[in-house]
Amino acid sequence: MGSFSIWHWLIVLVIVILVFGTKRLGNIGKDLGSAVRGFKEGIREGEADKAEAKDVKPESGRVIDVVDKDKR
């Protein structure tokens, strides 16, 4: 079994168009494109948040432990 020729792929394409129709396939393409675009924007925002978090430094190197005296 070798790879499919161009004629095999053209027949598959024609069958898919007949089953789903061009309008539905266009909507699927638009939805897929917007999903990929949203994913890329989310990745960019996540990287920007990480960069901002690395830039924030504490004012001093010591840790202050606060205990609420009213609860004792």
C-alpha cells in the first residue's frame, strides 16, 4: 500500500463537499481560525504576565511574618 495519489485526494475532497456543503465547511474554517487566533493571544498574554512577574522584586530581602494578636 503506497501513498495516495492526487486523484484519491480529489475524490475525497468532492465527497466531503457533497456531504457537508461549502457553507458549512466555510463556517468550520472560520471557527477554527478564530480558535487558533484566541489560543495565540492567550499564549502571548501568559508570556507577558510571566515577564512582569519576573520584573517585580521585593523591596528588601527579609521576610516579615505577621501574626494577628486579636485571634489569640
